[in-house]
Amino acid sequence: MPHEIPQTMGQQLGRRSWAEPWKIKMVEPLRVISREARGRALEEAGYNTFLLRSDDVYIDLLTDSGTSAMSDRQWAGLMLGDESYAGSRNFYHLEEAVRTYYGYRHVLPTHQGRGAEHLISQAVIKPGDHIPGNMYFTTTRLHQELAGGTFHDVIVDAAHDPQDLSPFKGDMDLAKLERLIEEVGAERIPYVSLAGTVNMAGGQPVSMANARALRELTTRHGIRLFLDATRMAENAFFIQEREPGYADRTIAEILREFCDLTDGAWMSAKKDNLVNIGGWLAVNDDAIFEELRNLVVVYEGLHTYGGMSGRDMEALAIGIEESVSDDHIRARIGQVRYLGELLTDWDVPIVQPVGGHAIFLDAKRFYPHIPQDAFPAQTLAAELYLDSGVRSMERGIASAGRDPSTGDHMRPRLELTRLTIPRRVYTQAHMDVVAESVKAAYDARHRARGLAMVYEPKYLRFFQARFEPLGAA
Ligand code: F0G
């Protein structure tokens, strides 16, 4: 019998393979501890993957935040750090990069995204205000609430359905927004909070058409439109791929067109912008900038460093430029999709379509026998770690926290476990190992019993909460 010719993955999938537009210059060894040791580590961590030591983790998919690999150009940029207290030349480089690629007039550095969220919330939200947004994000909503505001989710219904295949599940529902404006009055809405892609919905994108309609609606009511630009370069990829008229436009052009529809943005530069720490806040309005520039010296640092060192601002300025490269984004999202395709082939329930930064396992369908109050997504994160040392993150009832008015759990429709892919860090072989571990956890799903929360911190409880297993396996 003739030998069967081995096929490449691309041939098996009926298309040509792609490869990352970089090669590896430096490596960081990984180690995997025994299953027994993982069991001990998990118990010590209160079954919360945030409380594990990274030395006990094999493949770390906790987050794509601050976990990316910098390029040789960024590392070289660190050597060009100008650590002057005031007026560092690296700040001006950063300012120029934000102005060029995101298009806003005024730029302030912050130590990370939530530093920027804090400042914008304090500057424009008054007690009793209402802030509509396309699904909550944990830190964003908390800063809006701490400033006295109430967050309202006005995302399209499709976003809450993990099996709905709509191409832009991050879009705002304009009718919901109109109703809220009628109910509370435009004067009680300091801004509309738009994020692309939408993290808690599964990294789902917002269309340009929706942003345009939103701009028109908010202008008509005299309401500002602010953007959480954390993963907007990835959002631009989906517009290029799915929205008529954008196939021939570059990521950079699409990003700029989108941002030009908004009045300002905050940024966790630890994601799209390819740095390990940093953020920025940018607005067009002179009066708001005046207030923000004053506030930044209270909470972050002088307005030309805002919590960042000069070298970090240099690496960020270079990272911004690299992050809008079409080849980079295609490979980045391509790797996430590769993992998604494997899991889809094996009938593992995940959020579809696959989004930009992560695979989100649908814990409600994974563990239909575990009630939401027994933390199915948290349970799945623990089981995955036990199986292989792969670290993931809960994005369900624990992350959603409690309703500030009733004190009860908020019970989001989406109960997800996130496998978040750092940028430029892991290879296709790592993705294979991860997929096989998820498959093993899925095959053993009937044995999982759920968790009880035994310690609950007041703010952003998912970071530090502790759990104990319910019943014996
Ligand atoms: N906005 C979005 C959409 C985010 O995903 C994050 C962080 C922030 C704001 C806050 O930025 O962490 O720099 O203070 N998300 C991380 C994650 C923590 O794992 O999804 P930060």
C-alpha cells in the first residue's frame, strides 16, 4: 500500500496555511508541575486562578493583558528612555503616536487602563448620572459607579446568546439607548460608553455602521461618545473582514475612521498596544482636557508621565505603530481562530463566532448540571488547571459581582471561562495542547460538582475571592 502523504493543517482545512510574521529571538523556559502538585496549588489558591503562582502554571491564558511579547524594536526603545520628571521626549513620541493612529488632540499617559477610567469618570460623571454602554466591563463599570453613576447595558440582544452567529455582536441597540435617553433625560447622561471589541461578550466587534449611527444619535441629543479603545485595532480587523466597503482598507485607516466618530478614548495599552504596563486617556475637548490634566497629577503623576517611566512610554509609542500592522493583526486573530476551530470540530461549546482575543468556553452548556450559583465557569477554570496546568479565567457570575441596590448576585446570561491568548507569545503547538486539555475536561464533565464562595472581597470580587469544592467527585 502506498504511504499516505501527510497533509499540512491548511490542506486539511481546505486552505493555505499562514504563519506568524516574526521569528523568536529569546525564549523563556516553561515547566509543568505534577497533577498532585497542581491539586495542592489550586487548594492553596482557593480555587481561584488569579491566586495561583505563575511558577505553578504551564500555559498561561489568564489574560492577554500585559502578557504580550515586545519586539526587538520595543526592547531597543527601552534604552532610549528619557527619565526626566517633566517633559520627557518619550512622552512627545507617545503623544504623536496616539494622535497619528487614534486621532485625538489631547493625550495623557496613565499607569494602565483603569487609571484612565478613574480620571474620565471623576471628571465628567456627577452623582445620579446614567452611563449607557455595550455590555459592562468590570473595572469600567466600577469606576462609573464610584463616581456616582449607574451603568445601563444597551448592547444588542444577540451579544447575550453564545450561539447567535451575527457578525457584529458588539453593536449597541439604538432603540434601547433612545428609550433610556427618554427615561432619564439626555442631561443625566454624561457620555455613552462604547467598547470595541466587547470583552465580556466574547471579544465581539462593533461595526462602523453602528458607530456612525451612534455618533448621529448622540450628536442629536448633545451627548458625548467615549470609546474604550483597549482592543480597537482587533475590532478594525473584523470590520475589514466583514463590513461591506472595508476589505481594501488598512487596519490603520479603519481604526482612525472609527475613532474619528468619537469624542475621546481610554486605553489599556497592555492589550492591543503590545506593552507589559501602561495606558492613556485622550480627548478632543479643551475644557475636559484641562480638568483631566489637573486630575492626573493628583492620582497618577505629572501630565507628561502619568504613572509611566520614560522607557515604558517609548516602548508604548513603538507598540502602537506595530499594533496596527495588518500582518500582525491577521496572525494574532488567526491564532485565536485556530484554537476555536479545533474546539468547534470536537463539539466543545464555545461562544460563536470566535472573537478577537480569546476563546470563551460556554460553561452553562459545558456543565448543564451545575447551577449558576455554584460557579460553573469558575469550576471549569479550576478543572482545566488541574488537568494540564493551563490557566484560564472566569467570566460569569463571580466576575459580574453584586447589584449595588439589592446586594444580590448579578446573574449574567453569559457564564464563560476565558482562554485568553497573549500576543506573540505561544505557538500553534501550545494551542494544540490547550485544545486537548479542554477536550479532556469536557470528556470528564459529569464528574464536576461546582464551588461555593467562602471569601468575598468588596470590590471586583473575582480577583481575590476564595472557593471550596461542593460535594465529592
Ligand atoms: N477595558 C477593557 C475592555 C479591558 O479588557 C480592561 C482590562 C480594562 C478596560 C482595564 O484596563 O487592566 O489596564 O486597568 N482587562 C483585563 C482582562 C484585566 O484580563 O480582560 P487595565
